[in-house]
Amino acid sequence: MTGQQQRIVVLGAGYAGLSAARRLASKARDAAITVVDTRAEFVERVRLHQAAAGQSIGRWDLRELLERKGAEFVRARVTELDPDAKQVRLDGEWTIGYDTLVYALGSAADRTSVPGVADYAHSVATPEDVRALPAGPVIVVGAGSTGIELAAELAESHRDSQVTLLGSEEPGGWLSARAVEHIRSGLTALGVEIRSGVKVAEVLPGGVRLVDGTVVPAAAVVWTAGFTVPALARRAGLAVDEQGRIRTDETLRSVSHPDIYAAGDAALIDGPGGRPLRMACATALPTGSYVARAIVTRARGTEPEPMTFRYHLQCISLGRRDAVIQFLDADDTPATRVLRGRTGAWVKERIVRFAGSAAGMR
Ligand SMILES: Cc1cc2nc3c(=O)[nH]c(=O)nc-3n(C[C@H](O)[C@H](O)[C@H](O)COP(=O)(O)OP(=O)(O)OC[C@H]3O[C@@H](n4cnc5c(N)ncnc54)[C@H](O)[C@@H]3O)c2cc1C
């Protein structure tokens, strides 16, 4: 773009949006970069299970952080996207225009798939969701990474409360046999009761009802089974998948609206073996950074190389002193190599800290 200043607007200041904004601010010095988020602070989302267990986690002032990097910060909720007018509508009824948009609005808990979740279940998907749990037995629903990490953290911090991890699959069942075995023994050592092969039909004020009719009582139910993304892209007529994630080409542009790029949880991006990249911080950081590179390259009149990406590790903490680090092959299948115990916990902690610095926090 020549003659006039390019206006780049980044929606969302999570891991993806911040990694894009940070790189844009340093490489696209002629452009005006604006970042929009409803929150005043960046909160480490990958530590929300720790926050739910009563630990304090890092918070950084977004305005200060972004202005230090040379980007403008607007604290507002994005309410509508108008790709024809190239405008974003914010609450308070005002709009901002863009030449290039980065859509990085992330994800939240899916509270609609099972009755009672919206009314009675807690969640740890966003900072706003995390609230003190009442004393007494806790059921964590969902045996994916978030459910495993949360059950372990709660059991370690609240030794007197019974924690039950409920899920249709074996915890970590997608990993190698060594990792699955260690997750089971680590959780059991912390006192977590594991109930696999069960499905929740309804969340009740004091527990859950399973599909076979059994009622499992609890003082609190925490829902970690499923995430959803904002409906803005779908409402705006962009090409999205059934969840509402923006369909992207090999340079992470929307396939229907090429002046819009997408990164992180809200983007549908082809990964190893033709499968979509996971909703993970491990995806959000490199995709945010790649988007910034692609925008800068195109602004200089060159076509960017397609994004290439593979995962090397998957890390699951089991409290503060144990974790499983699963090495992955290039096709994203679990390798035999696994780190466990204190070494695993050390590696996981370093990776979480690195993620914070990569997003610009340290
Ligand atoms: C408890 C927990 C533990 C996790 N642990 C790991 C882990 O160990 N490793 C890993 O790789 N991943 C982990 N994840 C997943 C990881 O946190 C997400 O994949 C990652 O945060 C996605 O980054 P993002 O930038 O796409 O979205 P987000 O981090 O969700 O950021 C999106 C931003 O958009 C803003 N926003 C949303 N809607 C609007 C709107 N309408 N207007 C304005 N702003 C808006 C939000 O306020 C937010 O700041 C974990 C998740 C949870 C919940």
C-alpha cells in the first residue's frame, strides 16, 4: 500500500492477537495498528485452572503493554463486523474502519450442549468464568487436557475435598500408553476419582444426572467439555465451519474475505495430516505471528510463503509437582517419548512462561 497509512485492526488481545500486534508494531512501522479487546488486562488463560484452585496468576495492563510496543489499544466489545464497509462496530455505538483486519477473538465455554450447564455449572474457560468453588465434593466434567489439569490442581490444593473427573473417554486417551498410564496414576495419587465411559445428560443444582439415569451429587460441577467461538464472523457472512471458526487459506486469510486474516482458536487452519490445528496456545502464538509476517510481506508487494506448522509436544500438568510432556511425530501422532514427574512439571512451567513472553508480557 502506498501513499496513505495502512490501518490494521486486531480484534482480540489474547495469545494470538498479542503475538500478531507485537510483530506488526515492530515490522509494519508505517501502519497504524489498533488492538480491540473487552478486557483491560491480559490474563494468562493457560493458568486458569490454577486460578480456580485459588492460586494467583499473572495479569498485565493491555493499554500499557500495547502502547509501549507502539500500537493503540481500544477497550471495547466488538458487536458487529461489516466486511463490505470494512468497519467494526463496538459497544457504545461507534465504529472503526480498517484496511486489514486480524480476527483473533478466541473461544469460550460451550454452555449449550447439555441442559443445566448454563444455569448450574462453573467453568474455567475465560477469566470471567473463574469463581471460588463452594466447599465440598467437586465434579469436573470432561477428561480432555483442561479437565485433567483442573482436577489435579483442585485435588492438590484442596486435599479435604473429593474431586471426581467424569468423562466419556479415558483421561488423555489420545496420547501414548505411557502418558495415559502416568496421567491415571498421577491423578489417583492426588486422590482424584476417575469415572471414564460416562456421559452427562444434565447438570443439576447439586450434581449431575448421567445418561443411564444415575445422579452423582456434588457441591460444585465444573464444565470443561467443549469450547465455542464468537458468532461475529458467521453473522458477518464470512465463510466459517459449523462451529463458527473462520475458514482460512494457506496464508491464514479468510477464504471469502481476503482482507481479513484469522489466528488462534477462532480460526480454522489446516494442520498436519489434513486435520485442523487444535484450539491451543501452542497454535495461537505461531499463527498470530505468521499473520503479522504475511501482512507485512504483502504490504511490501510480495506473496508470503504458505504457513507451515507442526506440533512438537503436548504438555499436561498434574498439579504443581508433576506433568506429562508427550513428544509428537511430524504427523501429530504421539511418539513413544514422554517426560513425567518433576522434570515434566519443570518443562511445562518453562513453556507457560515462554508463552507469556512470546505474547509480549515479559
Ligand atoms: C484452563 C486452560 C488451560 C489451558 N492450557 C493450555 C496449555 O497448557 N497449552 C495450550 O497450548 N493451550 C492451553 N489452553 C488453551 C489456550 O488458552 C487457548 O487455546 C488460547 O488462549 C487461544 O488464544 P487466542 O488468542 O486464540 O484466544 P484467547 O486467549 O481466548 O483471546 C481472545 C481475546 O479476545 C477477546 N474477545 C473475545 N470476544 C471479544 C469481543 N466481542 N470484543 C472484544 N474482545 C473480545 C477476549 O477478551 C480475549 O482477550 C488452555 C485453556 C484453558 C481454559
